[in-house]
Amino acid sequence: MTEVTDGEFTAFVNERGTALLRFAYALAGSQHGAEDLLQNALAKAYARWPRIRGDAEPYVKKILYHDQVSGWRRRSRRPEVPVDVLPEPPAERDSGHDIDLRMLLRDALLTLPPRQRAVLTLRYLEDLSVEQTAALLGCRTGTVASQASRALAKLRQLVPDFVDHADRPEVNR
């Protein structure tokens, strides 16, 4: 690696790191998992940095997505390990309806299959088009549309209050 390449990579991470961490969080579902996922993806991107042409962000997002799916597959093969004592749930800072609704929505998102969660993340959190999402996931546009439709239907079923909540004017700023 040359100094110029290192500087370009550092500038990329400084500029897009927060957005990439948000994307990783949406995929992983936890801050710790997102940080690990992003660190691994950036290490892979750094090793290939001289060969990355054009915008590096889609390339890193593709690494994040594929690493997360591989992780889901690895974990699904491992048996669960029972524990004697369950950890205490974290104390909530605010007991307001909005916080409760966000937590319900987060839990509902975590129940979705990996591809559906990735489609929702790319389409609605990252605001990508159907075509961009399909290209990033390596599938057809019809697959993206059907996965999004199924995922949204499942979320409406699991969190019916969210539909009413989203229609409130103070939420739609």
C-alpha cells in the first residue's frame, strides 16, 4: 500500500464510517455485532483498496451483507447453549409510547429472515431503489419487491400500532 492509498482509505472511513455503522447495525441488530461486522468489512476492503474502482461504499455494503448472511448461516448450524441464569434486561430510559413502539419494531425486524431484513434495510434505511437493491444483493428486481412486500406485511402483523403511529403528523416530518 502506498501513502496515497492509505490516505484515501482513511478519508473514506472518516467520511462514510458512521453511515456504514448504521447499515451494519440494521443488519446485525446490535451495536457490538455491528462494530465487529464493520471492522471485518473494512479490513477486507483495505486489503483490496487498490483494486476498488469508483465509489467504494456499495462495495463495502456488499461485504457487510455477505458477511452477515455467512454469520447467520454459521450460527444456525451451532446448537444453542442453555444457561442457568438469564441476564437482566437493560433498564429503559423512557417508558413513553414511542420508545416502546421502537423496541417492538426492532424486535419484529429481528424476526424477519435475513434477506427480508436486508431488503428493508437497503430500501428504506439506505433509501436505495429496487434496482440498486437488487444489484447489491445479486438478485432480480422482482425478488426485491416480493421480499419487501412480505417483510412489510409481517411487520404490520407483528406491530399493528406502527401503522397507526406512522400516520401521525408529528412522526412524518
